[in-house]
Amino acid sequence: MEYNEEALEKCLPKYLEKDLKNFKEGKKNKSKFLDCLICELQDSINCAYVDKEITEKQCDYLYRKYIYGGMNSDWLYKLRNK
């Protein structure tokens, strides 16, 4: 399924934008708390979807890109297994 990232990451609730920004910064800086940042982001995505603040398409996109992609990244495995 193809997604337009620019469109699907717009008009997000402020709390979701904040957690997404924190996750991206944590990933970039190889934070040792990345698992916590992923959980916070996942919670925000779930809340936004349940509260109908984001669409199902946005929810699916955010999960595929940040939750599933974030948890399966090689750098996270290496970070946890130092």
C-alpha cells in the first residue's frame, strides 16, 4: 500500500505531533530510552484513532512507519544487546 507521507503526517493532534517528534529525535540520537518513546508514540496513535482525531489510513501509516519499523530496526537490536 502506497502512502503520501506529507499528507498523512499533517493535521495530527498536538500530543501526537509531540510524541512523533520525540521519537524521531530519539531515533536520530540513538536514545537508550527508545523503547519508551515507541510506547508513548503507540499510545498517542491509539488514542488519536479511538478519539477519531486521525483516520484509519493515518493510523495504519504511522504504525507501519514508526511502530513496526522502529521496533524491528537493526540499531535498536544492537543498542539493546551491548
